[in-house]
Amino acid sequence: MADTVGAIDLGSTKIAVVVGNVLEKNIEIIGFAISPSKGIKYGVIVDIQEASNSIKDALNKAIRIAGIKNISRLYAAISGEKVTAIPSRGMIIVKSREQEVTEKDVERAIDAAKATSIPPDREIIYHVVRGFRLDGQDGIVNPVGMMGTRLESDLLLVTHDKIQLRNIINTLEKAEVNIEGFVPQEIAAAEAVLTQEEKKLGVVMVDIGGDLTNLAIYREGCLHSIGILKLGGERITRDLAITLRISTEEAEKVKKILGTLKDEEEETLEVTSLQERKIRVSKSQVREIIQPRVEEILEFIQKKLEELNSPLEIIPGGIVLTGGTALLDGIDEFASNYLKVPVRISAPSQMRSFLGEKDAVFYSSAVGALESFLKTISFEDKNKKLLDYLKETFNNIFRPFKE
């Protein structure tokens, strides 16, 4: 019988859920849904009740579409300024008499890297194995079966603020959701939309959401770093609302229908102003308003990449765009000309067959969360669930205050 798994993307503007059956390591999507997100801002829970209601709504819709009663495993994609990634190395001595590296040796080397000292207010939520070194030899992908004595692992550890993570867990519990594990939205979206060739060549995944822009940088086939910018498509909507003196709802409609970065034939749309008067807005007007904000977002992306020691000059694969703002007409060509690198728009292939390229971009992080965990988590319960571990950690932290 297929194992039914699900993923929840906790965004600030939308909650996306996908449900699928795991068949020989492939995911067969059987249900999906999106609900407006309330109670979450910049990846932070600001209202537990509203956020839990949004999660419940999206999850119930997806389960209903899937035609199932429950999900055996659920994962959550999360982001925010408090999500950080740090490189870490671990070293062990191979114990077997034959000095042949075993799977247990690999696990020990990974655990050694995860045992690194981190600030007391942080918690490791995810890790990426970037490679191994065996007796000084770099570039080892899988050392199992090789001969050697000194095995080192190279990991990227993703951490989150413990208090904010506790708020996320409380929100999920209030929504009656038991989460198996967390994955950063940056890594999840990259897993869903990037090709292996792009990762080898060097590429940046850019997910432009409502109030956050997430970056995942790959170099030589490995995740180099992640980055988060506190800006997104909501700023474009706000610019339209302020300049045209219309509501944010009307501005969102204008952005979807007339939003373009191309020089196209003129087209107009009738909208209602804040004074409840009918006004007509043209494509050229909209382009003049949104172009400076798009340029600003691209400039911030460029600066962030330089901060992360990954300027676009050393990223041959350029940028892969996903997320809601990637639907802005002509943004790929505009970004390519502006940044002088290749730019393409991508969405999860599993969702394109259901929704087409456009609407599928909203599910990048949710689909990628499933794919990420299917690669790293055994379906045999060898270890404690992450949620149980986090609860135990928090209890230990707060026990002195209770006593």
C-alpha cells in the first residue's frame, strides 16, 4: 500500500498544501489546495488563531480533493529572517578492521558535523550533506565501500530561532497538524524547480513571494548558501494602490491583468478608485509604476548574492525564477537584460500537468518539501520524530523557569 504524505508551505500571503502517494521514491500527486494566509507576516506567526485557521482550511481542501481521510506523514516548508545556514564539518575514524567505510561510518560523520556548537537560542531544523573527504581526498560523493581511515563530512546546517519555531509548532498543533519535519522554503523550492545540470553548472533559485524573496545558491552541484530578502510582490501591489489611489484588492487585479514589463499594444482596464469612482488604467501606466520596483528587487538580489560570496559573474547558469511574482509578464526577459545573465521561469513538473505553468509556481515550496524529505528521511522509524525532539528540547530549556 502506498504511503500517503503531505507538505504545507507556510507563506505570508498563501498556505499551499500538496498530498501525494510515494511509489518507489516517486511522488504521485493526488490532492492540492491553496488558501489565503492570515496570521503570518515575513515568515513569523503574528496571530496563532488566524494562522491555524488558514492551515486547517488549505489542508482540509487538499484532503477532500485527494479523497482520503488522513495523511501518514506531513512536512512543513518555512522561511523568514530568522532562518540561517552555517557550514559545518565533522570527522570520524573508520573503525572496521578492513578500513572500509560503511553506512554507519557515514552516519557517524554526519552526526559529528551536526554536533557543532550553535547559539543557545537556535535550533537545527534541516541539514544538507554537501560531500565528504576521505584521507584528505576532497570531492567524495558517496564514500561507502571505499578504503580509508579518516572520514570527514561537509554539511550546511539550517537553523531557526527557538522561540519563533515554538510558535510555529503551537500554531500547527492548534490546527491539529502533526509535523514530521521542517524544510527551508529556499531549499524546498530549489528542489522542485532546478535541474541537476543547472546545479552542476552553478545557478541561483529566486522565489519571489508576497513579502519575502528566497534565494538558494548552487555551485558545482552542491548547495552553497541560502539568502532571504524582506521584500516581494506585495510592494508592487502597494505601489499600484498608492499611485492609482485604489484598494489593494483592485491593485492586485490590475497587476494580474495589466502587469507587464514588455512594450505591448495598449490595453486598458476599468477599476474602482478609493472615492468609488470608475477610472481606466492603461498597460503603459502600470508598466511605469511597476518597473522601478522590479529593478529595486533585482538590485537587492544582486547585492545579496555578493554578500554571500556568489556574484552573478561566477554563476554560469544564471537565475531560475519561481513564486507568484514570476508570473509578471516579461519579468524573465527583463531580469535577464537587467542582470546580464540567463533567466528562466520554472514550476514543479508534477503540478504543471494539473494546473499549467502559471498556477503551478505557487506550489514550488510545497512539492519541494516532499522531495527534500523523501531523499533524506528513511520510512523506517529509526529516530525520533523531529517534533518530539523539538518538544523535548523546549521542555529542557523552560524547565528551570517552571521550577
